[in-house]
Amino acid sequence: MILTLRRRQGQDCKWFSPAILLFLVSIIPSIWILELHHQQNKLMEAKCNRLDSSESIKELFNKQFNSSNGTNAFEIIQNSQKILSSVCLNDWILALHQILLVLLIVGKWLMPNEGGLTRDELSQLLLIFVGTAADILEFTSETLSDVKDKSPVLVYIILGVWTWSMLQFPHNLTVLGSKTEEYETPAAALISQHRTDLWSAIEALLIQDGPFLVVRLTVMFHFEILHQMLVFFAIKNLLVVALNIYRLWVICWDSRC
């Protein structure tokens, strides 16, 4: 805020958002601690209430309603605390992942944008954020649920890849275009003209779908964990990687013609 208001006269950075980066730096270590604690104490946790169906949610609300009848305010708060504490830790962590991604998208939408992205670029970026957030949430929730007691190192691998993939949110390079100058060399002109396409492909290969594919193949072949959804998402990541490599080849081939 000080940098934006005092040094940049209220204008936001065009290609990078320091506010989102600082937000991620402050929240990611907390989620690491929660995930590691949950994985290390998974077997020691008492029976908890899952929120994976409408019946379980109704049962939780019924407990809250029944426990609050004929009691004072202090007892209502105390009973509510006990009931909420009985919800499975995994459900709380999943909710934090979801809230984090929603806050990133809504926060970027509501942030001051004077001197930054145009409205068209911002709308494109928000749509990209929604798709990226869905893929990241699916990766962490599905893959972490596959972790067995014999593979604690897999938790570190998944969280490391998740942290790496979250670095897509502070920058805006996937929607920023650039004009080609007459004095640029052919290589520089190619990068300038197709910067958005090149960055989108590199982002998919190195930050999101590429690392996701490597982790899922490691889960399947090294840790010998295999099920239908894991195979499907591995094939999906493989197709995205292959299509982006093909896209890079097309751009380079057209530039030679």
C-alpha cells in the first residue's frame, strides 16, 4: 500500500501484483503447518463428523439446534464450539484451500487498478484465475487424499508443487500484449508478438500441468497408488502438456515461413 500510494502515485503495477504475493507469503506457511499436522496425526484423530453429504451436514445442524434449546448464550457458544470442533480436520483444511482461492480471485477483481490492466485484460485474467484455481484445488484435494502412511515424503512433494503453482497468481503476463517494433531482431519480434501465447505455454509446462503430471506419474508408478480419477487427471495433464508443446512448435514454425 505504501509503495503504491507514495512511490507510484496510486498506480498499480501492470505486470505484477506485490499485494497478492505478500498475501500468499503470509498464508501458505500456515496451510503447510496444517497439512503436515493432519498427515502426521491422521491415525490418532478421534472419530469426527465429515461434511461430505447433505445428510451429515443436516445431522451437524440438528446437533447444534438440539444442544441450544433451553440454554443461555454462554452454553450455546460452548456447545457450538464443541460441535464445530468435531468436524474432521480434513474438511476444515479443504475449506481453507477453497477460501484462499476465492479470496485471490475476488481480491484481484476489487483491487485498485489505476495504471495497471485494462478492463478487457482484467476480465481475461480473472477467467484464467478461475480455471487455474479449479485445477489447483483438484490437484491438492485429490492427490493428498491418496497419501498412504508409508509415503510421508509424498506430502512434501505435493505441497511443494502446490506452492510452486500458486506463483501464477501474482503476475499478469498471460494477458499482457506487446507491440512489435520495426528495429527488433526476428527472435525478439517473435517473443514480442507472441509473448502471451509463449508465456501461457511455458506456464502450463513448468508451473502447472507439467509438475502436476510428474507428481501423478510418481504416485502411480513409484508409490503404486492407482484409481480411476488419478488416471483420468494424469491423462488430462498429459494432453495439456502435449498441446502446449504443439502450440510452441506451431509458433516457431510459422515464424520461419
